[in-house]
Amino acid sequence: MMRFACSPAIALGLLCLVGIRVQSADSHPNVLLICVDDLRPELKCFGAEYIHSPNIDELARSSRLFGRHYVQAPTCGASRYAMLTGCYGGASNEAIADRAKTIAVGDSVPDSMPEWFRQHGYTTVSVGKVSHYPGGRMGPDWDDDAKLEMPDSWDRHLLPAGPWQHPRGSMHGLAHGEIRNDPGAMDVMQSVDGDDSIYPDGLIVDESLRQLDQLASDNEKPFFLAVGIIRPHLPFGAPAKYMLPYEDVELPTIPHPMKPSGTTTWHGSGEFMRYNRWGRDPNTDPEFADEVRRHYAACVTYADASVGRVLSKLRETGADANTVVVLWGDHGWHLGEHAIWGKHALFEESLRSPLLVRLPSMPDPGKTADAIIESVDIFPTLCDASGIPSPNNLDGSSLMSILDDPASAGDYAISYTKKARTLRDNQYRLTVHDNGAEELYDHSTDEAETLNLASQRADVVKEMRKRLDDRLPRKVRSRR
């Protein structure tokens, strides 16, 4: 790094000229957490050359990219529960709210990561979908101030609904205020001419930029800002300009597209299939399958543009010099693998998602870490990176050693649904169903998660099952 000598007064003047916030050496860094819904690790920086994701790719060049990050649950609410609490358990979409009901007032255990940061002097703000419900409220239209998902967590928790009327309308909204009432009457995909604000994420980002301006101007307290981007969640709607990169692109072949045999967590893609599909099924109609994949890709590029706007504003305020940035996908999404169009399964496609972490100063930025890590690791990592203690009840482990050295080893990853648990290590995935059925897949082979080896490798099943039972007993999911 180049260094030059100058007086403290001159240095301070130079910093002020370029608009950088001046903070003391012992100040805590800010945190910017960007959550993207239903985002597969199918970005250019993850090796998908056909995807147009310039802003996330740029972030990756200055971050640690975790190539094998796994979420705890293949559904929005339960996955966000684990990330925001650093704890396993809670397989339902209402997991965060259920946890809050079980923690007594004054308990030393925090309900959530933002509550912990708030207790340690941070201003905490959420915009968009961070916990399960956009805006963090429940009730019929998800806007009841008396029913908070995460009590005591946010100084401000915001969802600008605009023409979509309320957070429920925004969550599944299409262009120009169209709200999902009957899914069968709403198109599963759409592309409409207009700017970013014709879909809900445009308003979420606009508000995020306003919050960044306000937070960055406060020199007294660090901030924890969480921005929740809805796309590429169903229905797949994005401004038409984001479809342009995919009009003539050749899509890769869908790997292992057949429905698996035996006992698995396969399902009939009910979330996808209940939308208007014009009588077409992507499992039997290859042309329609490609249309769906192109619209999903357009939504990814729309989400990437949203990320770019937030990061550009962070740089503009000068706060980026002292901000930890995390980009996290709440789970993956099947695009025809195993004949699934959706999430909710304990296969690799549902459970692996993007994770990028950028520190204000870190060795070897842009290097990919191949260690297996989990979403529950994010909470203790951000505590370490921010110089605050971690709560003593977390299931996750800090990733600071991997941020310091991308070649550092990881561990293994636990995930679950209401009826099954799974463990992923460097070679295998073991899935254990509550009815006793077992699946064992070897990722060192071409068959990967299409050939169940459980009956042939009983020794591997026994060893992995012990680790799974030790880390996540069945009762944990029902208790938390």
C-alpha cells in the first residue's frame, strides 16, 4: 500500500474534501446487510457466464466470496430466523415471531442480531424484506404496528408500499401496483417497460438511499442497515430492460432434470404451479422452461441493479471506508433440477446461496473461500468484525479466520424442514427423515444428488448421522 507523509491537519482537510467520514481508531464500523430473496448462486462471480450481474461481481472483487455457503432452511422465514438469530431451529415462516414470544423481557439472550447491535450502541434500520414479513410487521396486510416480528430490534423498520398499498401487496406485486389476491389470476412472469420504480424493489431501494444519507451523517453512532430486496422471488416480474441480456443467450442445460425416486424431499412445485402459467408445465415443455429461466435471470439482473444503487450511495456518503458489507441470499431456488421449480427441498439447489463479506480492510480481497459454512455463522462474524462481544447462545461460529485466509478450513452445514434434517460435508450429503428414511449422496461423483448410496455405505451414514444428531437433535426444531 502506498503511503505519504503529511501533517494531521492536512490529512484531515484532505479527508473532508473527499467527503469521507472521520472516525476515531477505536470506533465500531458500520454494517450494511443486503438480503436478496430466492437468489441462487448463479451469478457471473460464481461462474455463471451468461448472467449479467456487474454490481455484485464488482462487490465480489473486494470481498470474500463464500462458494459453499448453505442456509439452514429452504424457506424464507425459517432461513432468515437462523441468520438473524445465529441459532438453529424454527422450520416455519413464523419462526422469528415464535422465538420472540418465548424470550422473557430482560432476558440476556437477544431476540435477534439487530437487537444485539442496538444494545451495543448502533442505530438499527431495516428497509424491505429482512425478516419474513417485509417491514417486519404482521397482521392481515403485514402492517400492524402492534404485531412486530422482532421486538426491540429496529429503531426504524420500513416498507414503502406505494401503489401496492401495504407490505403484503408489495411482497408479490407486479408492475404498477398489481397485487396478488388470487395467485391463479396473476401471471407467473412478466416484463414491462419502465424504470425500476414500476416494481416494489424500486421503492425499497429509494428509501434505502434516503436512510443511508441520514445514517451516514450521524457521527455519534455507527449504523446497522439491513436492506431486503424482494426479487427474484415469485412472480418473476422485472422492468423490460433487464430482459435484454437474455433475449438470444444460450442457456446451459438443466442438470439432473428428472424427478427422483424413493423417499426424498421432492415436491410438486406448488408455489410456482399455482400462478397463471397459460396451461404450460416447464417439466414437459422445454420452450416454456427456458422462458421461465430467462425471466428469473432478468429478475436477478434487476436485483443486481438494486444492489448497485445501494453500494453506489454508500460510496457517495463516504461511509464505505468504515462499513462491513454483507450480501446474502436467503436460500437457493430450483430451475428444473430434480423436476422442481421452487425451493422447499433439502437438495443442493435449495440450500446453497450466495454469501459475500467485505471488511473495511481485509487480506486477499476477491479470493474465493471453498470452506463449507452456514448462515448461522453470520451473526458471530459480524460481532467479531464490529468489535462487539457475541451472545453466548449462538450456534454459529465466526468466519474471521476465513476472512483473514481464504484457504482456512470450514466445518459442515446443517439444514432442515419440518420433516427432515440434512448434513453437508466436503464429500457427502446425508438427509434423515423423521419417518426413518435416509438419503446419502456423494458429491465427488457425477451422479451427485441423484443416486442414493445410504444402503451401500452404512459406515458413512452412521458417522454422519451422529454428527447430525449431536449438532441438531430433532427436538431442537420443535422447541425453538
